[in-house]
Amino acid sequence: MDEYKKVIQIGVLILLLLAVSLSLYYYLGYKKRHRSPAEEAAASVSIPAPTGEAAAGGGAEAMSLPSVSLAESDDLMRKIVPELSSHPRLAAWLRTTDIIRKFVAAVDNIAEGQSPRSHVDFFTPAGAFKVRPADGRTYISQAGFDRYNPVSDVFISLDAKACARFYRAVKPLVQEAYRDLGYPNEDFDNTLWRAIVELLGTPVVEGPIAVERKVSSYVMIDAVLEGLSPAQKHVLRMGSENVQVIQAKLRDLASALGFPENLLPRPRTHSARNS
């Protein structure tokens, strides 16, 4: 019986070691292959919290806000919306709860290359994923890209400097939410930087994107595109026009936050390979 228990214990130990090895491979190896050397270098830069003019959002006066707790911050977020964007859909999106916590969790997911969908379900576009047949293949249709136009419209309507001033004003609450998420000693600015770098690493695709039906979803035939991180694929599915305007706004936001523009990934294009 003792010998049998030893065999079981050794087996469990081997399984645990295998699980740890696979996890390390996924987090340290698989994710890194999605980034180019330039993106990897940019993401590895530790960004100090901007001070002076950068902290004020490019020289503008810092936003003055009443002191509230993280638990009471939703009402403050909703009240300040008109200063960030005049788009009515943004106000509708912010009817959700735990806004700062969801923002922090979503940015953390993106920084790790993962989908933020569970934290920003209000971004979900209307209708189903749309494809079109042509030349014996199946392609993502323009109608599929157009579903994301409302998201793009809201995002580009944001006033970058106002967002930066607001972000700095609520940074203590953001940092508190980040600590609660399991990062007691890390600056959220660095995570926000990595998330911006991750999304700017999404290529602008030239030409139609061919897909192939699997069991419950579609995969892109082009191995380069299919090899992008889940976060980048979400941006890619918005279509090239939306990708370009969203990335332009991300650069504006990074600049307003005082992040070093010269370290951001350069825009890149990719010709879709559909065979």
C-alpha cells in the first residue's frame, strides 16, 4: 500500500511539473512570438509616471475632481464624460458598474495580449460575424468590419488631453484597483504603456482576409495574422480603416500622457496571404 501511495505521489508531482512547464512556455514563449523585436523592445521599457506638463496632459491645467472612494467612483466617471467626449454612446456605455475596476482589468488583459471581452462587454457589436464567398474562398466581409464603426467613432471622439488630465486625477483609484487585482508593487502606468504598445502592434492589412471555418469559429488562413495575440485580433477584426484611426488616437493619448513617442511601434502594413 505504501509503495502504491508513492507511485501516486510521484505521478501527481510529474503532472504538476508538466503543468508549470506548459504555463511557463505559454506566458514566456508563446506570447512573445507575437511581437516583432521593435514591439518587444518598446513593451519592455519601464515608463516612469510623468510629471510637470506631461502629468497635466501636455501642459493643460490638471483636472480638479472631488475626493471619492473607489467604491463610489462610478457616479464621478459618469459626470465627467461630457468633458472627455460629446458622443452619446460613451455615456450609454458608462451605465455599467465598477467602471474603474473594469478599465484596469481590461488594460491588464490587453497588456498581456489577451482578450478584454469579459470586462468590456458593452463594446460588443450588433449582429453576427459576417463573411462572403469569392473565388472559391471565404473572406471577412466589409459588413463584418462595419459593425465596429460605432466603437471606432466613440474612441476617436475622445479628447486626448482631457482623458490624460482625468486619468492623472483618478490615478490613485486606478492604482488601488490594480493592487486589488493582484499587483501590489507595480505602477499601472507601465501596464497602460504595454497595452498601448500591444494594440499599436496590430498591422493594417492590405487586401481581403481569407478565413476558414473550424468547429465553432473562423480562423485566418494567413499564418502571420492568425499568429497575432487575441487582443490584436480583436483590433484587426474592426477592419483596416478602423485600425488606422484607432491607432492614431492611441498615439494621441500616449503623447498626452507623456509617454515617449519615439519608443512607440511604427505603423506597419501587411499584405494578406490567402493561400
